[in-house]
Amino acid sequence: MTQEARRRGGPGEQAVLLVAGLADVAVGTLGSALGVVRGLARRSDAAELVSEAERDLTARGRLVLDRYAAAPPAHLEILARHALARRVGEGG
């Protein structure tokens, strides 16, 4: 066993270290977010900022759904449209 492998420990220890690292990042991010929220609550235009944030999140949600939920058009449908366009272009 190499020195690096001994220092890392087994898979269980590795998983615990990863979870602890993720928890630390989450706590740090949450602390920063709470500081921002406290600062926003002190502003006189907080309601307007919340409304703007809601519109922004709604628009982002639409973009995500459009990107991932929209099924591409069926292949045969595309071929049928091309054939129809060709017939109309040829005059009949």
C-alpha cells in the first residue's frame, strides 16, 4: 500500500471526508446567502427586488424546461414537411 493510499483511508473514510467537505461548502454558502438577505431586508426597495428576482427565476425556469423538456420534432414529421415544401415549390 502506498503512502498516498494510507493517507486517504478506505472508501468509507473517503465518503465521510467528501460529505464533510460538501457540508462545509453548504454552510459557508448559506452563511453568505443569509448575509445578503439581511442586507436586502434593510433596503427600502426590497419588495421590488423580490419581485424582480421572482421574474428572473421564472424566466430561468422556462429556459431550463424549454432546453430539457422539449422533445425534438419527429424525424418522419420533418421529412413530410420537406416533401410538402418540395411539392409546393414545384407547383403541384
